[in-house]
Amino acid sequence: MSATFEVINPASGRPVASAPDNGPAEARQAAARAVAGFGHWRRTTAYERSAVLRAWASALLAREVEIARLMAQEMGKPVTEARGEVRYAVSFVEWYAEEAKRVYGETVPSQAAHKRILVQSQPVGPVYAITPWNFPAAMITRKAAPALAAGCSIVLKPAEQSPLTAMHLAELWVASGGPPDVFQVLPTSNPGAVSEVFFDDPAIRKLSFTGSTEVGVRLAAQAAKTMKRVSLELGGHAPFLVFADADIESAVREVLASKFRNAGQTCVCANRIYVHDAVHDAFVERFAAAVAALRVGDPLDEATQIGPLVDAQGLDKVRAHVDDALERGATAVVGGSAGEGLVFCPTVLTGVAPGMRILEEETFGPVAPIIRFEADEEAVRQANDTPYGLAAYLWTRDLSRAFRVAEALDYGIVGVNDGLPSAAQAPFGGVKMSGVGREGGKWGIEEYLNLKFISMAL
Ligand code: SIN
């Protein structure tokens, strides 16, 4: 295969490198290799799989700086933040290296004296995974590590914007003693045609996808043709509720971290910030000062906190959301416009109200819309008034309110006085249009296991 496609650095607009441009023929070969790989990998012991995963984790960690720089160049994540992502990516591999050894079976009391009921977990089979550009390393290991730990093989199609990190991870897998047919990376500039091959192949037993809700809905329908298991981690529209009794300093610090992580390009970024009337002005004043101080610049510069958006399409959407809000009466207390190249200046909007696009769609950019509220119930109602249900956050010092609101929020993840709850050992995933299934923790490996009931008559 000789075709390639260019990977463009969003900071400079110049090519970083080229990646192999796989098509349907290569996809069919990869699927066949994954089936063969599954045949031998499923027969290895959990201890053997664990050893390879541990070696892979060490290899990734040893190349933290190199991988972070690659990420910064191909999708614009500031390099300091990208180093954090490499450690986050490694945490999934480390976790599942251990979890591989804890795939237990069960025995169940029988209704008949001569029967025994056994329940075993077995790997689902070859997996097809599609990963996004916003976490070029961690979204790969969050899928690949549990799949590999469970005994599945996996073919992974990375986003067109970030194939280089993915290819590097696959090289390190092989260098760590991982069989090449068990974890394959298949970059392509034609994702539809490549994915079709896997959807049509009944031997591929599972789809795992992270990306937009719109695409996820389409892929789920395609995967249903061959009745694959599916895990879908889709869009979010996270509300962040700051109550009257909140610790304002910590709320400002954590909204900043949640909202401006990866220039606002994560599914769990705070997208709608509801602030109680009693603390609204104090919050806005401190938050605006903190946002104005964010350092925008070259992703390869250690001091940079905000890099460019990934592409022109992303920038256009952010601009359209901000323009719409300003036209409908919002005020930009910081930012409000695009900067150089693909940069959108970190922005704080006040006076944001229902009916503005920014409250209805995921913005995926460095824009913080603030909505004033008076009654707790109204804030919770507005927070839940969305088709999405991935992550939500609330800030309060009152334990009863914390429980009441956390339980009332219709979301898969709730951060109580915590703006960055993601962790390898915890279940990540959403409800409603934010997806199905969970990644991370003991739940993440179950997505790659089928239960087998063995009824044994003596
Ligand atoms: C995502 O944006 O989907 C991932 C965010 C995270 O793992 O915290």
C-alpha cells in the first residue's frame, strides 16, 4: 500500500508528516488478521496478557515527552497538557494489566439437586474501535487496554487529524512483545469506506466509538446489521452549577480547568455555567480575570495553556455560537472573537439566556457562557433540559444540597466540588444521547466480555 495522506499541524497550517491511507482492501486484510490474532490471543492466560500490558505501559511512560510533542504537533494540544494526557493514557494500561487477572466467574445455586450452574466470562471477539482526535492517546488506551486484557483483538481507526500518535502507540505495543495482529492501527482519509468493511463482517463482534452523537447514531445502526456489541461515548453539554454557598475561589479554579482543558475540546468540558444570583458578580469578576490571564500560544511552548482549535470547521462552529449569543444580547466580558490562525480567544459571556445556540449545542471551544439563576430547582431543571447526559458539575458547601442535586442531575458523571473527575478506575460514560456503555474501572472490561452460562447435570 503506497497511498498516504498529510497530517496538518493546526498551529502552523503546515504538514507534520504523512500517514498510510488505508482503503477497503487493507481493511479486509486487517479484519482477517484480527480474526487470526483473536484465535491465539484468547488462549493466552490473563497473566501473560497482563505482562505485555505492563511492558506497554512502561514503554509509553518512557516516551512521555516524545508522544506529547507528537500530539501537540498533529492536533494542537499544549505540550504540558499533552504530557498529562500521556500519563492519563498509561493509567488505563496499568489498570487493565491488573484487571485482566480479576475476570471472575460465578456459581449459582441450582433448583435441581443434580445440576450445577456456572457462569463464565469470555472475550467478545475481534473489536473495531474508532477514536477521536481530542485525546489521541488516552481514548486509544481507554478502549484497547480493556479489550486486550479481556483477550480480544482490536483494529483501531484513529481520527484523520491524529493518526501519528496512534501509529506510535501501535509500534510500542509490538516493541513491548504485543502480537502485531492483536492490536492494529488503520489510519485512513476515507473512514466511511473503511468502517463499512468492519460493519459488514460478522466475525468482528464489537464496535467501540468515541465521537459526536450524530455519527454515533449512524454507526450504531450500521453495527446492528451484524448485531455487534456496541459502546458509544458521544457528545456532552456539561452544566456547571455554582450555588450561593459555594467556595468561589475553588469554583473559579475548577471551572477554568474544566472549561479550558484542551481549548474546550473535550466531551466533559463545562459548557453552561449556572451561577446563583448572590455570587454571580463576584464569580464573574474573578473568573474573567483568570480567563484573561490564560496564555495563548504555540502548543510546543511549555508556557502555553491554550492552543489552536483542531481545524477550520471547529473554529467556524465556535465563532457561530459566540456571534449568535452576542446578537441575542449576551456580553463578552473577555474575548469574543477569533485570534490568529485557528485560535479562538478564551471567552467569557454573561447574560446568556435560553434560546441561544450555545445553550443547545456542544460548542467544543474555549468559550464560557454564564447564566444567572435564583432558585436551585430552576437551575437543575435547566441543567437537565438537554438531550445530552455525559458530565455535570456542582459547587456547594452544603452536604444535603450536594446529594440532592447530584442525584437529580440526569448525567452519567457528576463532579461535586470537582471539575476534573475522570480517572482510569472510575466508570466514564453518559446517558440519553451521550451514549451507551462505560469505559474505565471494572465496568470497562465488561464491555469486552460475554457471559456464558454452563448448566452441568451430574
Ligand atoms: C472526552 O472528551 O471524551 C474524554 C475526556 C476525559 O476522559 O476526561
